[in-house]
Amino acid sequence: CTTDLWSSVAQGSMLRLTAHCISLDFSHKLFVLQSTEFNGSHTGEKIANLITTCLQSWKVDNKLVCIVRDNGSNFVAGLQDLGLSNISCLAHILQLVMDD
């Protein structure tokens, strides 16, 4: 899965969770599981709760291999609290390097 949280002055905050898999013919498939409004502060606990709710509602919580996330300390904390395997997004890291 990949996940991201972004904010817009006009639209508020949104969290998206996308599932990625490889089909039997080895083609890449992706499915947006949830794109939902995210109200309040972006704490690790709130992120963890919303991700858990989403994974359980799609019945994929026991099929998850790894979550790709940005480097935000809130995402790192939330996913570590859940005990989910997670890694930083390389594209996000490169963007941060380019912005410096």
C-alpha cells in the first residue's frame, strides 16, 4: 500500500490509501482503497486509526506486506505504533533533496 496526507486551504485535508499488487500475468495493478477527509491535527495516532479502519473495511489488514509513506514523523510514529512494515517513498526523499 501507499499512503499520503495532504492539505489544501480550499479543500481541507485528505488521506488516501492505495493498494498495489501484481496479477497472475505479472502486470502491476493499483486500487484506491480510500480517499477521505482528514479533520483536525495530523497526529500519528489519528493517522493510525484511520489507516486501520480503512484496511479492516476492505478486509486487507492481514494481507498487507508493506506501506510506503512520506518521511513525516507523524506517519512514521503512526505506522510504527500499528506494528506495520513501512518504508519511506524514494520519490519523496528525492523531492526533499532537490528542494534543499
